[in-house]
Amino acid sequence: MNFTATMPDNTQRRDAMETRLRYLPIADATEGMLLGAPLVLSEHGINTFSLPVGHALTESNIRQMNVRHAEFVCIQIPDERTLEERDAEWAASETRLRHIFRSADLKNPVMSRLYETVLAFRRG
């Protein structure tokens, strides 16, 4: 059983209703939670179940994910942090990432793309 979640676009402008993404075990998912990334479950290379980003989970969806042995789900939750708190967390996260990649050759296109992908993921 494979689980694939595409990376959400983190370049969206800041709206009045801010959200952040969280990955939860299926056991912690509850009815009404909104998917933060598309959910695609596949078996032997065949997609057996999928839900779009923004879909509100139902009890039936959660049962189907359990039957198909999904392990986790990406959901959107309200982001109640202030702009200053978000900026401070982002700066700290970016500093940690620069430390992790301190020995990497970011002029290498593959390594540069990896760095940018992880950076975008952490921002989400």
C-alpha cells in the first residue's frame, strides 16, 4: 500500500483565515477535518482511493482509509499565531535548514532543488 500526498503550494498570499498543515495518524483524524493535500491511496500501482485538497473528511472516508491501511493524513488547521510569531518561527526554521545544508553545494541544481523543496515544506 502506497500513500502519496503532493506538496501544497506555499506561495499563496496570506488571507484573513490563515491555516497551517499538520500530518496526523489516521486514528486521530475526525469528521469535518479539511485535507491539506490531495490524498491518493494505491495498491500494486493502481489508485484505489483518492480525495482532493480541501475535502472535508467524513466518517465513511476515515473508515475507507483504515480499510486501505492508510497511515497518516495531511489536514488544514486554523493558524492562530500572530504574524510576528509566524515570522519568528519561519526565521528559526530557515536557520536550522541552512545549518543542515551547510556542507551542501547549493550551486548543484539537484541539491538546490532539494533545499528549496524542504524550505517550502517547512514553511507550510
